[in-house]
Amino acid sequence: MKPEFTRLEALHQARRDGSQVLFVHQGSKITWSQLLGDVAALRAQLADSPATDWAVFEEQAYPFTVALLALLVSGRRLWLPANATPETASRLGRHCQGWLGSQWPGGKPIPTGQDHAAEPLSPLTGEVVVFTSGSTGEPKAIPKQLHQLDAEVGSLEQLWGDQLGHAQILGTVSHQHIYGLLFRVLWPLCAGRTSHGEILPTVDSLLTRAGACERAAWVSSPAHLRRLEDTAPWSQADSKLVAIFCSGGPLPAESAAHCDELSGLWPIEVFGSSESGGIAWRTQYEGNRLWTPLPGVETATSDDGRLQLRSPHLPDQQWLEMDDAVNHEHNGRFTLGPRLDRIVKVEGKRLSLPELEQRLEVHEWISENRALLLRRRRETVAVVAVPTDSGHKALAELGRHGFARHLREGLQPHFEAVTLPRLWRFVDQLPVNNQGKISQQALSGLFERHKAPAMPAAQLLEQSEGTAELRLEITPKLACFEGHFPGLAVVPGMVLTGWAEYHARRYLPVRGDFRRLEKLKFRRLVRPGQTLRLRLAYNKDRSSVQWHFESETEGTKYASGELIFE
């Protein structure tokens, strides 16, 4: 029997058992009564604040939900950016007067576990502002009224509520984006399902967590499902995992089939955007390519072949035109073509970037790639590509220029000469944001001139909930070699410490501000051209991370220390 479903706009009237577990937060079970108490505590703290617009950023879904409800029952507006960088803070400063989340400079921490008496919720009356992913430029703010979110959550429950039942919700995507917000926070909250608060960093950690549940559902992205390994502990989640959701872009057919082969589940793909909300869904079972509109969503085709829709997930009943090419089949179902906003002109010649990518991806040397147009003195087509195993061998034999020349020659029969790629970068994986979407900004950054990288290229080798091991390439072009130790290129000790902290925060459950360094030892100089291994180990009791830099081959120790956090 599945849990009782309650709409967002009626959540204050929900008949919930106070002991019902809604979140697993840092290993502890959070009940409905605890949630109501924490919401009441934060609401009391904010009562005297005149701020109407609040920027909220919190990596854990439970304190995020406390902030969400406390602001909405107060009739405030939440702005939910993808990060809390100084650039983002500067941009939001034009709109927001309040800041919730310890990651913001001077931000107010979101209190949890305050022993405040539970108080019934007031009606939710505020507004949520989400952002586009920024994969094609600067993120755009999209206001969402509660009736839009209610309609979308209701559609999800209508379609998959019975399949999930009492499944616990696990995620490898952030709740700061509309997809994660709906699937990891709002839908479980309305349906009374337990959601795990942290973003699980790897497929291995997710499968291990799923194995500890009676039933579990995975909220994923194409980036995760494209790189599934046969060696992951799939047997631990056998019969426990009842659904895998995927959004952020169509999943390649071979990736969907591989997921079914490993997990026994065809991913449920959801097509939509921050602006449109959810539009349609599909699984690729038996080679299906057709998308089925979500309940209440009407779709049509414009005269120039674009997707049009009218939906309860939009702010009004007007038709919205998308930049996706579409072909409608029977019963309102449709297939998707390329993004029409990725049709560019190079010196007057038309080029479809998706077509170029598809031509490259059928080559045995290329696993995946992304093409982009760089606007410099002249418009230049550039490609970032991930080689296959055979591609890596060819790259080593031919060199980067010979490898790129071979790929370019293969494209010549299909494209005008002026539209062929002139710039190439070959990487281990395409740069993605925390939603698993390819980042246009990061792609462009790979082609920036005369700018030394601040961080060495890093490859994650192993990871658990409390440890991580990475391989770092110390190239001569790193920024740390500029201006330090004239005549002797050496990585400064504090730079090594900074690298350790950066990767600790990225791959380990580190919380709080940095306090001090302990057990610091520098045994050998780190020079250009070396390949090092960085080993990280998190100590929850001490709120610390021990780090060690060692050589790639002999295990020679170069530096070590311990980072202590608040």
C-alpha cells in the first residue's frame, strides 16, 4: 500500500503520523514532527526580518526543505541557484535581501535539531525561483508558482506512485535544480516517502545505500547512466531498486540497454526544462523512441518543425514554443530531433552542431563529444571529445594533431570546408555541472588562451563514503608555477593543501568552514611533469580530513597533513 498523497497547497492539512520518517539526514531518521519543529524554529528566527526575497543554497536536502517550508509558509520568495560562488552571490544581490545556507559569505545557517515544539504548518503561499542549467549561457531565472509545482508533482504520482510504493528516494543530482527539487524533495514530501538528504557521489555508494533499503528509487542523470560499470555492486541492490529516473537530455539507446542489463530496469526518461517543466516521458524498452506527454500536457508542431506545448506546469494556458525539432506520431506521441538553437552559421555557411557530433560519435575512436562555436576574430568550430580505448591507442601513436587530422578528414565528405572543426580537445570525460548536464562555460574554458589552469587535471580512482583516491597530472602550465620560486618550478606547500581541501569538499562529506592545519609534513618537492596520487580520508568524529600526496609508481611520500573543519 502506497503512502497517502497530499498536494503542496494542502500540505498544512495533511494527516500525518508524527513518527513518519520523511528524511534520512547524515545517518539519522527525521520524522514529520521533527520537520515541523525545525520549520517552526527557523520561521521564528526569520519573523522580524523585512527581507522578502531569499537566496537559498544547501547541499543537504533536509535543511534545504526546512528553509523551503519556513519561507513558503511566510509568503516569501526563494531563489534557488546551482551554487553559492561569489559570482552567483553578486548576480543574486540585485534581487535578494536575505541569504540562507552556510556556504554563502555571511549567510544564515539553516537550523536543524533545535528541540523546538512542532507547530502545524500554515498554508504555503510563497514563490520559488529556479534557474536554467546554464549549459548554453548565463542561467536564466524562472519563477514557479505553487500551482505549477503542484500540477507537476501530481503528474509524477499519477504515473509512478504505485510503482514506487514505499520506496526510499536516493539521488545523484542536486535538489537546487528543478528536476532534483521535484523528484528528491517535493514529490517525496507530498507522497510521504523517505528521501535521503545527501547527493550520493558515485554509483557504487548509491547501490550500497539501495541495498540497505526494502525498496529504493534512483534519481539520476544521463552523465551517470552513460558511464555504468559492470564491476559496480549491482547485486547489493538486486530486487531493491524499483525505478531509475533520468532527466537532463535524451539517453543514448546503448546506455539505456546497458542500464537494463545491469539493473534489470529500463530508465524512465523525463523530457522537459526549467522553463517548461516536465513535458513527456519514455522508456526505450524494445527499441522504443517515442515520447508520451505527461498528464495534462498538450503538444503540437509549428510550421518550422518546432515543438509547441500547453501545460498545467506553465504559469498560464498560453502555448510555449521550444527550440526542439519534433515529429509527431499517433496518439500524441512524438520523436525528438536536434536542438534548433544549435544550428549555427560559420562565415555564412549553415552547420548543425548535433549532426557534426553524431558523425564523430559513429567513429570507433570517439565515445562521446560536444561541438561548439567560438566567436573570436573569426568564427571557429571546436570539438571536445572523449576517446574510446582504441582511440586512446591511436592518440598515443599519431599524436594530438595527427589524431585530429584523421577525424577532420572523415568529416570532409559531409560538411563545407569552412565549417570543419579547427580546434580540438581530448579529455577523459566531458565537463558537467551538478545536474550531470554538459557545461557550455566549462567547454569554452578548455579553449581559453594564455590562461594557466589553477588546478591540475584529476582523475577519481576510488571512492567510498569516507575515502577518496585521485590521480593528479602536474603539468608545467599550472598557474602555481607563475611567480613562485624564480628559477625553480615547485608547487608551493599551501597550494598542495588547497588542492587537498578542494577535492575533500568535492568527494567527501565535509561540512563547515576550515579551522586549522595539523600534522603538516613536506618531504619532497613537487615539480612539473610528475603524476601524483592524492589519498583522502574523512574522520567524522574529528570533523577532519587526512591527506597524502604520493608518487604514482614508487609510493614515495611528498606531503601530508590533516585539515580540521568547524
